[in-house]
Amino acid sequence: MKLKLSEAQIQRQCLLWLSAKNIFHWRSNNIPVPIKKKVVVVGFRPVYKKGLPDIFAMNGEFVAIECKTTIGRQSKEQKQFQKDFEKAGGVYLLVRDLDGLIERIET
């Protein structure tokens, strides 16, 4: 019987495994940054992309890793990001445990 892990615990396991394997990766925290209304910068438009995955990695491929629990579901924005990312040639992984990540990366 497997333990039920939270998404944060699954993410932590994935990050530790990627580090142990020396795979270049980073945790994606997509938090909007407030901009004062009085500031005007010509040609600059702040971007906040909803639906970004939890982790990005490069291992011969550009990989987006979304961690979910066994009952977790992707949001509409996450599904759209997956579609756009795969269309651009990236590999999108929806993993529900560390074994799912290992199986895909090592094959």
C-alpha cells in the first residue's frame, strides 16, 4: 500500500531525484507582481501565464512536469499550457508520484 502524498511532497521528491541525477531543472513559481499604475514603461507588458507546471527540466528535451495527487486534476489553464507546450515541441509530464517521473525520464 502506497502512502498518500500531497502535491508538495510529490514535488519535493521529484526535485530531489532530479538533483541526485544531475538533471538541470528548476521549480516554477508563477506569482504575479503588482505594478503601480503611475509607472509607464514603453514597450513593456508584464506577463502572468496561468497554468505553468511545477517544474521545468532539460535532459536532451525541454520537459514540463506537473505534479498531482492520485485524485488531483489539471485546471483548464494547465490543460491549455500542456497543449501549447507540446505543440511547441516540449514534453509535458503529468506525474502522480516519483515512480511516474523516473519511468518517463529513464526510458
